[in-house]
Amino acid sequence: MASQAEDLEAEAAEQWQLVNTPLGEMWSGRTRYAAAMYFFKRGGMNAETLEVYRICARLDQEDPLPIIRDRGVGKDWLKRMGHR
């Protein structure tokens, strides 16, 4: 039986994959937003960054990372995502 820590680690890994869902896939914007909400609720993302994911939720082709950078919010998140 998996420990609680292992379960949390597995959940975080799954959400990380979801927040990195490729652009253009059907429902990918909503998938990224749902995963972003996971990280926001755990303190890994600020509200301004989450708002960009919300705006992009219905735009499967839209990459939220350049918008986050252009708005000057979420610098820690961009670093975590490997985006400059």
C-alpha cells in the first residue's frame, strides 16, 4: 500500500504532466487550467498567473507562458516551467 507522501507525489507528477499538455489538443486549455488550479491551491502559483490560465482555458492553441511573461507576473512559475 502506498504511503500518503507517495500518493501526494504521484498526484503532483500527474498534475505537472497535465499543466504541460501540448497546445492545440482538444480541451488542452481547460486541462492546463485545471492543473494550474491544483498548483495555485498548494501555493505554487500566484493568483495573477492562475488568471492567465483561466483566460486561456477556452483557447486550446494559446500558450499562457508568454502572456504571463508579458504581464510581468509569475516569475517563479516561469522559472519552474523552464520558460524565459
